[in-house]
Amino acid sequence: QLVLDVLDKDGAINDTRTLVLPGQTEPASSQDAQIIILGALNSLSSREMITYTTQETLTHVLTPEGASIALNGSHEARVWSAVPAKGEGSTVTPKDVEKLLGSEISKVGQGRAFKNKWIGKEGNNLVKLASEIVDSTQLEMREVDSTGTLKTGEKALADLRKRKLISQRKGQWFTVQKGPNFSTSTAKPETDLTVDMLTSGAWKTSTFKKYNFEAEGVPTSGGALHPLLKVRDEFRSIFLEMGFAEMPTSSFVESGFWCFDSLYVPQQHPAREVQDTFYLSDPSTSLPPPQEYYKRVARVHEHGGYGSTGYRAPWNDAESRKLLLRTHTTASSAAMLWKLAARCRGEVDDSKEDELATHSGATSKNQTQIKDGFRPAKLFSIDRVFRNETMDATHLAEFQQVEGVVADRGLTLADLIGFMRVFFKKMGIENLRFKPAYNPYTEPSLEIFAFHPHLRKWVEIGNSGMFRPEMLEPMGFPKDVHVHGWGLSLERPTMIRYGISNIRTLVGHKVSIEGVEKTPAVRF
Ligand code: PHE
């Protein structure tokens, strides 16, 4: 209102430092006052009531020592105050002054007070020589504090700067002109055009707030992908760009046959015990598996075949029929490979389009066909698996597995290793090591290690291998068709990627919804 009134009276404000703010007696020459004025200028100019230009200036502010002098007086004045007048009776020695004011103030203060002839010596005692003093340093401090400068000019300012009582600071002041919407009324401008304003005609005389096209707007609330789903999406795109097709993996419940037997996991294997695997109680048994295949699998377990001696342990049909929560997505891979081998078993009429063509990842329908009908395939899946784990910071009873299998004639271990390097490179992991490992269904088996740049050590990131003939040949694959596969968890790279150390902040009831909404998408 002050700015508008002065503009109305004088037509312009040439220097906002001359304004006297409401409740003040002195002009607003300090920087703090100019900042208050700037706030008002911005608000008025956004309504185009005024225009203003900024002028740069150098002002001065008090250092902490200067501020203390403004409050308590200069060192010399404090020494003078501490000393009695001549003949006053009491005695004060330099030591007493030091005790009272501290050595720094008393030393500098006594020096100056003597020089100014404010105090003198009488024997060992100090006495006042001047009955009254003008503490010009304190007055200067107060002047700088309220005006940012000294009337006496630059020389005095330079002296105070040298004494480290004041320092220079960039300041601003403003010149102000009337704007196109100038008026002395600060009534808030309208923000909306209302029906009332239209019918009454008030819109003709109203002032409207300018539309702010730069405003970010209120954030909209909407769905957000969980970090695991973002990383899953990234894995999917890596697989898809490498020509893989996604396997159907919706069956969380599998039979012991597909989860273990078909993979040549012995029926006595510890992973199959209740402390590792969740079994279903209702229903507890599966429908019978495909009979011919089932017989071949039972035979290779019990008696061997295809060049193998088998496990030579009695086969148990009940074990095979138990229903369980799948412990790995390799159960789905096995079922898909068995379907893929249907052509080799002569069960698929090639002239008909079938489900496999869309699921095999084969690049062309006219793939070279050899007598047994085999077509190469690249398949992947990313889905949930369940294990009866003791839960801790890095383990839950379920996690997601990323799995790939490649089937082709004459594949070798070198193909698998080469493939791993390409796959992980796409995730930004270039430093790989392979360590011999054991899986019942692969030989050789390799654990994959990557160098973790932040942990500065090698961490296991996956498991892989060449599927055994005991698994592939009962399915009907010819001997020269080799299949390699590998698996890793989705959680581990996600936790590393987002710097999460406890699985419970990623999965479960402790996940922060806000965190999920704000987590950026991942790019490997
Ligand atoms: N099923 C293995 C696991 O759970 C991963 C794997 C898949 C290993 C395919 C080899 C071949 O760790």
C-alpha cells in the first residue's frame, strides 16, 4: 500500500531506500528492509500494477565483533566505564580491568583509552581523565547496522573493514514506476471467471490474476509400478531384444513330477523335503502325468538309460504325484521343453499352426527342418517361486526367478558362457566369473559371479548349466539337441540397483507407498 500511495503522490519512486516503512521513523536503507520491499514489488508487478528495475549496490554489514560493539560499546569505552573518576575513593588496577573484561578487550581497550586521553595512571591505579566520552566506534556500528553505510564516507568504512568490524555485502534497491493496471487499491485480483461476474457484467471492471504457465500444478495421484515390476520390465526387454519368447508360468502349483522328476532330481533329494518345499494338503495329489513320458522318466531314475546308470533307487509314484508350490520356474521350463519336443516325438502335425510356434521364440516358421522336426527355441520367464526358508533381511518364503533356456543342435558350454556374457552385459555387468557347481539337472553346472563395484567383492548373481541327457532324451529330443539354461533372482539386482539392504522394505507390509510412487524406472 505504501508503494502504491507514494507512486500515486509522486508518480515514481526513484530510490526505494528513501521509503519509510509503516511503524518506522528512519528510511528503509537496510538490506532487510529492501528485501521486504522486493516482496511487495513482486506481488504488485505480477498484477501489472507497477514495474520496477533493480539497482545493485554495495552495502556493509556488521561482523560478530562489530555487532557486539554496537550492543556493549567499544573496548576503550568499556575500559573507561570500568575505571573510577579521580578521587572517587575506590581503586582499580590494570589487572582488575583484565579480570573484569578479559585480556583481549582490556589490552586493546586500555591502549586506545590512554591514546584518547580517556584514562590515566595514578600510581598503580587507573583513573578516568575524561568525565564524559563519545563512543564514536559504537555510533558508527549502529549507523552501519541501520543504513548499511557511513555518512562520513568510504575512508571510515575502509578503516572499519580493516579492523574486521564490518564486511561488504552486495545489496539491491529499486526504482518503481506505475504499471498498466496501476490503482491505489490492493484488492486481490480475481482468479476465476464466475457465472455471477458474467451475468452482472462485473468481469468488465475486474482485474484478473495473470495465468502462470510455469506452475508445476498439483501432482496427480495415480497407479505406480512397484520397483520389482520396473526391473522385471527391464529384464523382459533384454530378453525380447535377444529374440526370446516368454513362457506361460501361471501355474504356481506344480506336481513333484514337473518340479523335480522331469528334471532328473532324485526322489530322495533333500530339496524335496518339507523343510524346504511347501506341499499342498487339499488337493494333495496331481492328475496323472502323460503316461509314456512318465514311464520313461521313472525308468531313467530307477534303472538309467541314454548312457546313464540312473539313481538305482526304488521309484515312488506317490512322491511324483504330490502337489507343491513350485520351488523354481525350471518346472515350467521342463514342461515347455517337453512340449517343444512334441515335434521330435512326431506328435505335432507340421501343417497346422500350433501354440508352440508363438511360444518357441523361433525366428522363422521356415526354420531349417531336419527329419525329426526339431526347431530351435529361446524361452524366458520371470515369475514367483516358493521355498520354505527361514525369513531374514535377505530371504522371504517367496521370490521371483528370472530364467532363460536355449535349445539348439550342437550347443556347447562355450555357447552358454558366451551367452551369459552378452546377457549380463546388457544389464551393465561386464566382469563375470564362472565357478563349477552342482545341479541334479545340469552337467556341467556353473555359478555366475559378478564383481560388485561398491561392495568391492565378487557376488553370486546366478546359476546355470547344460541340461542333462537324462532329462532331455526321455522328452524325445534327439541326442544332438542340447539345451542350456540359467536362473537368477529378480530381487537381488533390484535391491542392488535401488540400494535396498532389507528385503522387507521391498516386499511386504512395510513397503512405503510413497517410495513406490517415487522410485524412478531402472535402465541397466
Ligand atoms: N533352477 C535353478 C535355480 O533355482 C536355476 C537354473 C535354471 C539352473 C536352469 C540351471 C538351468 O537356481
